[in-house]
Amino acid sequence: MTQTLSLSSLHQKLEKHAEWYVAKYAPSSPTFKKNLTLWMKKKSIFPTNQSDAHATINLIEQLSQKYAQYGLINDREFIASRCRKWSKKGWSLQYIQQKLAADGLQKQLINEVIKELQTQNNTPSPQLHILSIMQKKNLTPVTSSPELNAKKKQKALAFIARRGFSHSDAINILKQIGF
């Protein structure tokens, strides 16, 4: 059931929600735009009239630019914070790049931020990353049983692959720790 609101009252509600969303979260511009659109659809207040819909989409774009100008929406900082967060979770940089690109962020900006983080040494090497993940997940070899080691090695390889690391990095690390 769609509510019928005047365009001005719809825009007032949209601006109020936008202010709340930016205050609560530190969104990227694609996330911000997507959230506002989904919020209107969820509330059944997205305009059905084509000219009103275009005006509303233009307002969302204007709000995005306005908050970006104020520094409340910062794609560069959003990417950097996600890289740090997901890197600590054990995700590879390749996987992080894919996830951010799927979220609608510019690939060039993603690559720039990741290079900056790498030069600042805020991201560990893939080998150190894999080692830390394996220690956290207790994926180390067992000396008593070769069959158990083979199963554990396969489990470790599958786990590392799901995290987005290359097969060659995974094999090198497994050899280093005795698999």
C-alpha cells in the first residue's frame, strides 16, 4: 500500500532520514544512496509518478554531494576503514577489493587506498596474514597421524582459498609450517 505524500513532505522525510543515517553510520556514497532508496521503498513512499521519482533521485544525489562536501560521506575513509577491519578478520586484499567494488565504489579509488595502506604498512603480507589466520583457527599440523594431517591440510587450503588468498601463497605457508 503506497502512501500518497506531497513531493515537499516526501523530501522533508527523506532529508530527515538522511541526516539520521549519516549521523549513525559513516557511509560511502553508493551505500548512502542505496539506503535512502531502499528506505523509501520499505516505507512505501517512493513516488510512482515518473517526474516525482526523478526529482527524488536528484534530491538523493544532491544530499550525497552535500554530505560529501561537509565530510560526512567520505569514500576514501570508508574504503580505508573497511580494509583495516576486513584485513583483521583475515580477508585477502584481493577479496576486499572485490567486495568493495561490488558495493559500488570506484575501482581506481579502491586501488589507490589499498596502495596507500600498503606503503604505510597497515596491511600485513599475504604470508603473515595466512599464518595468523591458521593460528587463530587452529589449522596446524598434528604430528601423531598422517591421515589426520592430510585432512587438516585440505581443510586449511579450502579455508585459505575462501578467504581469497592465492593457491601458491597457501601452499608455501603450509610447507613452511610442516604440512
